Amino acid sequence: MGAIGEFERDLIRERTATGLRAAKLKGRIGGRPRQMTDDKIKAARKLLGDGTPVRDVAAMLSVSVPTIYRWLPGASR
């Protein structure tokens, strides 16, 4: 039974790798979508440049305050 389970695990691993390679060739990538799009980054820079507090910018863009600091490390704290 152990040998059959190991064989099945190897088949699953092989199928998964094949599927990921096929998706990559089609230009698809995995993972969670980015919260900060290029438009949001530009908007955040403009708002912060105008003196809007980081907390307010984060609320306007529907992201967290740490996300703003992560994407715009020069943002005033």
C-alpha cells in the first residue's frame, strides 16, 4: 500500500509541475493579485505630496497603512 501511495504522490507532483509549466507558457502567473496597482501608487504619491495623512490615503485607496509604507518607503511617518 505504501508503494502505491508513493506512486500516486509522484503522479500528482508530476501533473502539477506540467500544469504550472503550461500556464507559465501561456503567460499566466500564480499568487495573490497585487493590492497596489500602478494607478493607486500614483494616487498615493500625489495625495501624500499634497500633505494628506498616510492613514487617510490608506483609507481612500482601500489598503492598510503598512501597505502604503511598503510600496512607498519614503512616505512620512
